[in-house]
Amino acid sequence: MQKRVMPSMMALQCFEAVARHMSFTLAAQDLFLTQSAISKQIAQLEATVCQALFHRSARGLALTPAGRMYLGEVRSILNQVDASARYVMGYGEADETLTIAVQPTFGITWLVPRLRQFMQAYPHIQVVTKGDARPFDLMQSRIDVSLFYGDGSLPGADCHRLFEADVAVVCAPDILPAAGLASLAELEQLPMVQCSFRPEIWRDWFACQGFVPADAYRGPRFDTFSMCLQAAQEGIGLAIMPRMFAEQALAQGRLVQAWPFVQPSDGAYYVAHASHCAALPKIRHFVDWVRAQAQATQPLA
């Protein structure tokens, strides 16, 4: 096996500090080292990577092309080391960090409005949320708990079913005809807000009713259901999404259900955690809490 090229962390820190200040003196002050110690670390680093990292002249310092390229890599490494250390620090008994991965719209419309209750019940647990529409890899992403929509299958994880998410079409009241929509053919003439995350959702909704639209992919497009929800409230068009996301806006009259048919969910929302972490108190507390919340607040049919 080929020997790894492994510069010391001190050398990387010295290089980043010198590149940031363009001064050995200021870098030394920043790191509480002597200027000669900084110079020695830079010389050792240049010897290790077999490249000059700085141009030295009477006018001062400048990064070489190799130095400019390496600086981005070194900053990424240092940031990763810092993040990893802070992540480990969160496993203390007295002050724990719980990192929750959640799909953005679910986080905005369901989790965040309830999260204060959990934080009040467990004030020693610091909550960190990460939003992404894609599924998270619990084993690789340093995620404690994931809330996701799917079939309840994640490698190496225990998945607990929360509830289904039936799909409905909603819109601002003023974009509907006064007499309401008489047919699906009339409905498809209105702007249909598209969600990039679920491009087939309109086609599937129409298909469940035995209707073939002229073009189920026509209309303004947004990345997430939360953006589609806002677009609907602004009167941009009809939005289709899990009805639970629109419950609050429907209850407040900012949205109405444009068509009575509600498509049964083809999956469900789950809370998941790595199987080997099931006994961790912070994970057990959150999973129990979120399952109780789901039971108490089942989305309306």
C-alpha cells in the first residue's frame, strides 16, 4: 500500500492563516506562535507537497497557482475537522445535540410549529435541523434522526410509520370561477403549479380519476412543495400536494380545495434512526415524542 501524504494539522492551519493575512507576522499573532515557527511549518508543508505555495518578494507575499488551488482544499479540510469535533462534542450527557434531517415542506408546515414543545420538555437537547428534499443516508451524513416520505425502508435504520399523506389540489379562492369548476377539463385550463421534486404528481392525480389531460406538465415550476404552497396563496395557480401541508391555509381561508377528489397516499411519512443508536436517550426521546405528535394530529381526510 502506497504511503499516504499526510501534512500535519498545524502546518495546514499555519498555511491557511498566512494565506488569509498574507503575512507571517499576523499569522503568528493569530495562532499565538512565533514568526519562525510559522515559517518552519510552511517550509515543511511545501516540502511535503513538493510545491512552492507562496511567492516571496520585497513587496510581500503572494500565493502561487498551486497555493491558490491548495488553499480551497485546506479550508475545506479545516472546516470538516471543526464540524466533526463539534458533532462529537454534542454527545455529552449534560448537553446533547440532536441532528434532525427533514424534507423542507414537512419541516416548515408540520415539524417546526410543534418543535417548541419538544425543546421545552428536553431543554438539555440542542436541536439542529437539516433540510433536503432527497433521502438522507443516516450512516454517512452524521444524522441522528430522519423524517421522510417513502415506503419505510432505509438501510441500517429502524423506521417508524407516522401517517399517510393524501394528495389534493388547492388554490387561492379568487382564481376559481364563481360557480366553481364543472369538470376536470375545465380545471386543466387553469395554471397548474408544478413541483420539480414530484414531476409526475399531476399526471398521477388525473390518472386516478380516469382522465387524460392534454398536458399534465404545463405551468410554473418550483423546487419544493413549500414554494408551491406559497405560489398557490399568491394566486399563481392551482397547486397539488399532500393535503396536510395546506391544512393551516385551508382552515384560515387563504386556500380552498379546488376539486373534491383526494388521491390516496402511495406512501407514508416515517421517522427513522440508525438501528445501533436506538438506545441513545436523545433519539429515544425524540422518536417517542414525534410519534405521539403524529398520533394526536393525524391529517384530515
